[in-house]
Amino acid sequence: MGWIGFALSTVLLVFVSGRVRGFIRRHAPFYAQWNILVVGLIVGVLFGVAVHLLGRFAMPIEGRTLLITFSATGQLAVAYIGYMPDPIDWAKKSRQTAIIAGVLYFVVTVALFAVDPPA
């Protein structure tokens, strides 16, 4: 399933990232500091776990190279959430949320690679 699974998983990941970005861009100007932290933590953990599970099930044979490439694609998808915040978001709260999500995504991905390494 290798490259086909990689392509389909990437399309799904980008689609979900776009939907999450739309939600965060609409609501971020009204976030308090705790909301930024909590939403960033939730997005980072969910994307990290989802990318790892999609990578394990969509690309079971190819091993490290394709899974690491897919994880890097996931990092870009998480970073996209905070790209070009709305003009009303003068405090750049959506960007702050994306930074927290990106850091946590990286931590979760590394931890899942340590716990469940690819073949």
C-alpha cells in the first residue's frame, strides 16, 4: 500500500489541518491565555497520535523513511494552522496556538517513535 497510503494519508492530513485552521482562525482572537494553551495542547497531541497511527497502518512495510517523511508533513500541517492570521487577530493568538501545537506535536511524535519504532 506504501506510496498510495502515503498520498491518501497526506490528503486526509491536509484536509483536516485546513478545517482545524478555519476553526482556530475564527475563534483565536477571543482566546484567553489558557485557551491558547489548551487548544494548542489538544491539537498537538491529536495530530501527533493521528499521524503516527495513519503512518503505521497506511505504510506498514516501508519502514522509517516514509514514516519520517509523513511525520515531517504532519509538522508542516500543524504549522499551517497559524499561518497568516486574520487581521482582527492583532495579538496573533492563532500563531501562538500553532506554535504550542507544533512543539507538542514534535514531543508526541518523538515519544511515539521511541515507544513504537518503525520496522
